[in-house]
Amino acid sequence: MTEHNLAIEKSIQRVSGITTIKLHNTFFNPKIETFASLVDLVPLLQARANYFKASAEQQTALLQLEQAQRNMLLAQNLQHENALSTRKLREQKNLLDIAKVNVQTTQYQSATLRLQSEAQWGKTVSHWFLSDQDPHFLNLSQGQQQLYLLYLPTQLATPPTTVTLQNANQNESEQSAQLISYAPISGISQQAGTPYFYLTDSAFDGHHRRVKAQIPTQETPLSGVIIPASALVWHLGQAFVYTQIDDQHFKRMQIDQKKLINSGNYFIQQALQQDDILVINGVQMLLSEEFRGQIPANDDDD
């Protein structure tokens, strides 16, 4: 780290509009930005309706089978007592066989609908919507939570357990969302990495179709200070800041590493410390004054 000292009189400081702030330690968790899309629940609700219809048909078929079995048993007893013809017994057996086929058909339909749902939505989300009173289904259907499809950036090998979602206009508070499962959805129009389902802790005020997502890159936050972008001054491609040593002295420090938090602030993990007095306005004047003093005067050898 390179440091350079500079002396500036108080009167010049006032005229130049130099202002400072006192730095305080803070914690920063670097994040990767991506996006997430709100999942349309209509196909899931339709899959639920189809599945429950098939389940009802299966239950009806089972009741019909039970009745056919009782009728067959009664017919066999009557035929044994010579009170029922062989033709009638055969007809009853045919009805029993038909009832068995109906049960097998409805069981196959229910199993197929479940497998189709799992293939499209995964087992976890399918279970929510194909169960009678699952709390996640109730929260989603009542608008208390929302399901988002997040596209994992290619540089990340595994999805994080928690991400932060925020609408593009940033006029609502951020929402924490929890990892649900891999999203095996076909026909994704925007390929930006492997998609995963995330469930918000609570619903956004508006149904935003697409929101920004921030993914933490590490579990332990970094310790350092946050400085405004106005504190940085550039010289020969290098970034510098000025700190105030005392009333009239300033120190220029090179900043080798910085992390952009937003358009107005940087996070500095090293170089600057707690309680440093940082110049945030007038840094360009300080740089000019420092290098002006290094320009040698022209010699007049007449």
C-alpha cells in the first residue's frame, strides 16, 4: 500500500469545500446478481384438479368393485342352492371382471398424472399440489407466499439455500426466499443457467413476473468499511483516497481492492480502518495540489 502526505492550510480547506467522514467497521456479504421469474400456478392448479378427479374416479371404481364382489359372493351362494342359473352367475362374473379392470384403469390414470406432474414440476412441488391440505399449497393458493424460478449463474456449482429477491423498481422491501428443489421444466424460453424453485417467506405486494435475485457468495460476511464513490480519485489508472491525519495534514492511500456495493458506494476490506477520517469531497483538489507541489519551477538563466 502506497501512502503520500500532503499539508493544506485550513483556509484553503474551507475554500476548496473539503469535507470528511469518520469510518466505522461494517460487515458485507458479496453477492452475485441474477433474476427469477414468478411461477404461474394455473398449470399446477389444473394438474391438481385433474389428479383429484382421477382419484375420485378411482375411489368410485373401488366402491363398485366391492359391490361387484359382494354380488358375486351372493350369486355363488344362490347358484350353490340351485336358486340361480349358470348364465346369471356368468353375467355376474363378467360384471366383477369389468369392475376390476375399471379399478386398474383409474389407478393407472392417477399414477400417470402424478408422474407427469413430478416430471414437469419435481416431486416436492408436485406433492404440495397433489395433496389434500398441504400448508405450502394453501399459502401459495391464498397468495401468502410466492414460488419463483431462479436461474443459477453458470459459475455456481450448487444452489444456495437462501437468496434475496427484489422487484426491478426497488420500491418494495426485499424478500428472503428458500431453496425448494431443482426445476425440471421443459420449454424454458430464457436459458441463463440451471433453474431452481425458491419459495418466498411472504408474498410481494404486487405479482411481479420478473424480479432481481441476489445470491450470497460465502457464508461468513467480510469485515471492513463502506466508502462513498466520491472519496475515490484516479491517477495513472490507480484508485486513491485521502485521509486526514490532523487539522492540516492529509495522507493519500492507494486502494488496490474494492467491491462495488451499488452505484454510490464501495466496500473496502483492507487499507482503511475503523475511525479513519476520510475525505469525501475535494479529493481532486488534494490530488492536484499534491502534484502541483512536485512540479519544479522553471529556472530563468538570462
